[in-house]
Amino acid sequence: MFEIPKLKYTDSGNFFLMAGPCAIEGEEMALQIAERIKTITDKLQIPWIFKGSYRKANRSRLDSFSGIGDEKALRILEKVGKEFDVPTVTDIHESAEAAMAAAYVDVLQIPAFLCRQTDLLVAAANTGKVVNIKKGQFLSGEAMRFAVNKVRESGNEKVILTDRGNSFGYSDMVVDFRNIPEMQSNQVPVVMDVTHSLQQPNQSSGVTGGKPALITTIAKAAIAVGADGLFIETHPQPSIAKSDGANMLPLDQLEELLQKLIRIRQAIR
């Protein structure tokens, strides 16, 4: 795997972890979550990238929380990275955002709905940052080779692919674990987005639902299949989180889950 700045424990044999809140709700919250995850990942020697969206551009309703302001949130991400000496990842939505976000974070993430947007992929590639592309809910793992090639042909070899499930009807998601080895055939690290794959979108309330009770099931299966990394959104109190609370993992459950997953990783290795 290519080098990611500040990523630790890369020789531990563990999977790597992208974890943090769905959205940056404020500095205190972000630092609190980061401090706890750092303690856990240091103890377990898991390579960790702090995750947080500086803006939530894809909302069901106009009155849904979208962010605290781009620059303010990006500066919080930068502070987390410096204070805890950890790489950070955030998602971008338009080409013009790539250079802006790249000034603050180490990894740029392409949302699943936008994984075919050529200009966005090229703009992310041109920053020289690691590019994490989420597989569209409407695509096969095999089809993601075209997204990978767009980044590579723009001169950037640092690509990660992330599976976040496939649409199953109008209001549910299902995970096809065949997509993990299929995407690994592109010679890139492949991540399982555990929490988003358990979303239940298009609810009549205009608020996305979820099945967080199955987080452990999806995570265990992903590691057993051979995923290189996991993506987990976590919050001290998901019920009051401002975005995606219905499918987030309570922060106090993270350590126990990771301990179980390490044992599975060790067994298959």
C-alpha cells in the first residue's frame, strides 16, 4: 500500500480504519471523538484515519443539517490531524472543492453518488492527495475500474476503493461481498463502509433510517472476506447526532468491536 502521511502501525498486520463522526458538528465534539479513537487504536495498533465531513451536500430535505461552515469545519479537521498526529479524510462534492479541502486534509473522498463524475475525480487526482472513491450504490465492483483509471490516468496512483452497499429496492441496502475481491483486482486497497451500508434511505419522514444492530455482522463478514480496511462512523450519542445518527456506532462500543475483528483478521492470516 502507498504511504499515507502520519498513518501509524502499518506493520502491525491489522486492517486500517477510517473512523469518526459523520459530520463535523463542532470542535469540542470532534476532539472528544478523536481522542477516544486514538486511545483505542494506539492500544490495538490499528492504523487509523480520522473521518469527518466538513459539509453534507447530499441531504433529503432543505432544512437538514449540512454543516457549520466550510472553512471552520476544515480548520477543525486540520487541528485534529495536528493535535493527534493522525491523517484525516473528508468528502468533496464539486471540482472546485478539491484544492480547498486538500489544503487541510490528507485524503479526499469521492461520495458514492458522484463516483462517475470525471471532472471531480480528475480534480481530486490533481491535488496529489490520496483519493478514496466510494462505489456507487448502483454499480458493481467490476465497474469501479473506470473510476480508478480516471485517477491513475491523471497521474495519481494513490487510490482507495470503498464499498458502501447496493440499493435493494427503494428504501434498503444490501452488501454483495463479492465486490471486495473484485475491486481488489485493481491492485488498490479496498474498504468496507460498515455504517452507510446499513442505511435505509428514502424514508417518508425525509430522514434516512438504518440498522445499526447489524454493524458487527457486516464488519465481521468484511474482515473475513479480506477487506483491507473498514469505514465506521461513530458518535458518543448517535441519537442526537446531526447527521446519520440512525446508522452510527456508539463510541463506547468501538473498542469491543475492533477487538473481535482483530481476532478474525488473525485467524484468516
